[in-house]
Amino acid sequence: MKSLTRVIVAFVALAVSPCYSDSRTLPDLPCFELKRLRAAPLVFGELKPDPSVPGGWSGMEVHFGVDNGGKLTAAIREVGGASRATRPVERVTYYPRGDTLSFTYVTYGSTTFRRTFRPGCNSLVGFSEYIRPGEPGGGIVVADTLPRVQAK
């Protein structure tokens, strides 16, 4: 729990730091350059062998791109059980003042996921909040890291 508290404190400290420009719409990293994102999605996540599910794989990937206006977009690809589709997230936002990106989506089981990360070209590091409908007390927050999926 102490490490999660440190992650949250670090994100808050970055969010209020005056060192970051409010004008950027994408992280200031080579892998998030507008030209690159228009050419191919930037993918983070992990699919692992899982003999307990049909197809033998499970996991999640997030595919980042940009829309026609140059705004960051994202789609989630979940694999395992009945889920195999790639679908857009409800919201994806880049916060230049804190250099974080956040996206929200709902799974087929109605669990809402809010994921907030510090972007990097090799991985996204941050935390995820899982909110199940009808459960009191808010969601469960866990530290989370998504490695970059290299093109094959």
C-alpha cells in the first residue's frame, strides 16, 4: 500500500508542477509523435498463454493513435473467454501539466476501468482503478505497468 501511496503522491506532484506546458495534446516523446501515430498505432499491454480460456490466450492491449484533429485516441483489445474485439475507450486524455495519460472503459461484465499512467516509450507506469457496479466504497486501486508491444 505504501508504494501505491507514493505513486499517487508522485502523480499529484507532477500535476501541480509549473514546469509543464498546457498546450501539448500528446506526450513529448518520439514514440508519441503525431506523424508516427498516424502511420501506425502505438501498442502497450501483454497477452499471455492461458490454457484455461478458449483460444489459449488472455490479456489486454491498449492501442494509441490520433484522430483527424491530432487528438490522442485509444482502443482496448481484450483477449480471453468470449472477449476478442478491439473497441474504443470511452475517454482518453493526456494531461501535459502532470505528464500523465488516462483512459476509461467498461468491460463486458460492466466493470469500469480507469487507468492513469506516466507515458514512456518502453512502458506505461501508473495505476488502475477497478469499479464494479453495486459495490459500496468505490473501486480497487492497484499499481499497474503496461509494457510496449514491439511490432513483429
